[in-house]
Amino acid sequence: MTNRKSLKQSVLSHVAKISVLAAASFAAVACTTHGTKPTGMLAKVEESIAAANSNEAKEYAPLALQKASDHFDNAKREIEDSDYDEATRDLELALAYADFATVKAQAEQKEKAANEVSQGLMDLQRETLK
């Protein structure tokens, strides 16, 4: 009986030690995790960068598009490191740069089209004056 009691106490002691170690491990992980994982925002930024690319931002706003991509890449690394606050900050910057690149590309395209129309009108006016 004494051996059984001793064995039971030994097992309980090991279980208690394992529980304490597990709790300490979870606490350590919780301390290194900052903020909430921005998974939804990750997809939104990826879509925004894709939209900028489809609006010819490479041609009209290459610097803004590059900054968007750089911040997006940084955010992905920060998510892997569980630094969610920094990842969120970089995702917000990436979204701003991608949206700016899209708007700038659209504005440049419209300006180019307006210049072409204007040039066409001037050519037509010259032709009618001949």
C-alpha cells in the first residue's frame, strides 16, 4: 500500500511539474505575441496591391507600388514572428500606398486620354483651317 501511495504521489508530482511548465510556456508565448493577428487585413491589402497592378501602377506609380509591396512583405514576416501590432501598422501603410498607386495610375491614364483628345481636336481644327 505504501508503494502504491508513494507511486501515486510521484505521478501527481510529475503531473504538477508538467502543468507548471506548460503554463509557463503558454505565458511566455502570450508575452511575445503583440496584438491580434490581422488575417482579414492581409487579404484586403493583397487585393489592393493586385488592383494597383491591374491599373498599370507599375508604369505610373512604381515607387508607391514598391513601398506597398515592401510593407506587405514586412507585415507577413511580422505575422510569422507574432508581432501583430507592427504587422497591422505595416499593413495599413501597404494599403495606403497601394490605394495611392491605384489613384495615381488612374489619374495619369485620364490625363493621358484628355491630352490625346485635346491633341486630336487641335489636329482637326488645323485640318479644317486648311
